[in-house]
Amino acid sequence: MPNTHAARRKALKALLASDQPLILPGAYDALSAQLAERAGFQATYLGSFAAAASGFGMPDVGLLTLNDMVDQTRRIVEATSVPVLADAENGFYDAPNLWRTIQAFEASGVCGVHIEDNLGGKHTSRPAGLLPPQQMAQKIRAAVDARTDPDFLVIARSDAAWVNHDADECLDRLESYIAAGADMVFAPALPAEALAAARERLAAPVMVAGDLLDVPGSDDPAHTITEYGQAGADVILLWYTLIGAATKNVTAVLDALRTHNDIAAVKDSVTNQRAFEGLMGYDRFEQRSARYTAAPASS
């Protein structure tokens, strides 16, 4: 199948139709997305948390603009051949102007975006609350109206289980967003048991966050990937794991260099340079170089 935007969107829909949940590692830049694809993952994702950290060295507190997210998403799409989903925050605009968000992301080649009802303050002790569900439903309707490709996914995210610790409110909101036209719903921190009990109520694929530290005082998520799969999750997003791994391992290498002042001390923690060059396609450049520097054959 050609690697076009339309083909990737159809491929993602086929993955969602599988009887196995789609494990979706969250990239933080083009290289990490390429590594996820090389590792065999069938799709990837860019969230605002990773985009803010990797692109700007800033926290995910509403500082990124629409163009910031679209530009970083486009680089990931261009660097890979797998379907990509992206975080459209709260849509960046109210419903009447939300067409601009959808058209910008659609033009980037991404397969879909999620729009949230969170008013801000995620990952902080001062959450701002949630958008009234009726207003959020209007945003979903506007997003569906704005797309030009029917295979572009409009995903409605509710943070009621995360911010308000209310699974019932979350499920009620997800139902109303599906009724408004959402192709898929996303519920960070929704307990697996609550999802399992109410899965038949949700007439759309469901995405959950598999690596969200949603238990106070714990360094582990509340549920395993297997538990979420058994509860009926269609997509299990690992939004933090890759950027967390990169931060830990780069920090360890830097600490070792400062301590030992010797490259040999970190050799086992660093990808071989020749292997890295192979990943980046230097061999393909050499082939092109040879082709276009050789004298043309005489007729």
C-alpha cells in the first residue's frame, strides 16, 4: 500500500478493528518515532507533554501553540511510515474556530487528534477543572464538521477520572462525546474495572493511558497493559515511557562522564556510531552520491 496520508489513516482503522489492543508508544521527536517503528510498533503518537519537554525544555502547562504542535507532529509523520496520532490539547480554539486546528493537523499527515475537556493544570497540584460537557460536545461536533478526510480520527478525551477522580462522570462524558460524533474516546486514569463494567456503553474504540502514575504515592501505574486489554481497551497509550527512558539514560551517561572523564566508562551505554549512521541512512546518501557524481555513460 502506498505510504500516503490516506493510506496510513486506513491502516490505523484496520489496526483498531483488530481483536488485540494497539500498544501506542509516545515519541518525543522524529528519531524516537523512527526507533519505535524499527522496534516493530505499528503506530506512534506525539503528546504535548513530550513535545513541550523535547522541543522547548518546558513543562506541559499550556505553553505550546497550535503551530508548535503541528510542526513537531509533521516532522514525525515525515520521518516514519506508520500511522501517527497527536495531541490537540483542548482544540486551541472554541468550537466556531476549531476548523483551523483540524485542518492544520490533517494537512500534517497525522491520522487523528484527541481534544480534551481539561481546562489546564495537568501534572500540577492546581488543576483548573473541566469544560462543561455540553461545550465539549460542541467542540467535537465542530471537529467532525471540519475534517475533509472521513478517515481522520476525532478523538474525545475526558479527564474526569484523573482530575475529579470520578469514573462515573468520565463515562457519562465519554458517552455524550460519542453521541456528538467522536470516532474514539480517551480516558486517562479510568480504572480498568470501571472500563470493564461499562465497556458496552461506549459505542466507539477506547484509549487509555498505560503509563500514567495515577495512584498517589506510587511510582507505578494502577493497571498493567494486560489488565487494560482484558478490560476492553482498544488502544493503550504509553505517552511518557520513551521520553522518561531518554532522560534517565542520557543523565546516567553524563554523570558517568563527569565522574570518570573517560569515554570508555560509557561505551556500553552508547549506540555504536557506525550502527547509528546506518539507522540514519548514510549508506543511502553514499549510493545517491555515487550515482550523481559518476560520469554519464556515453551514447
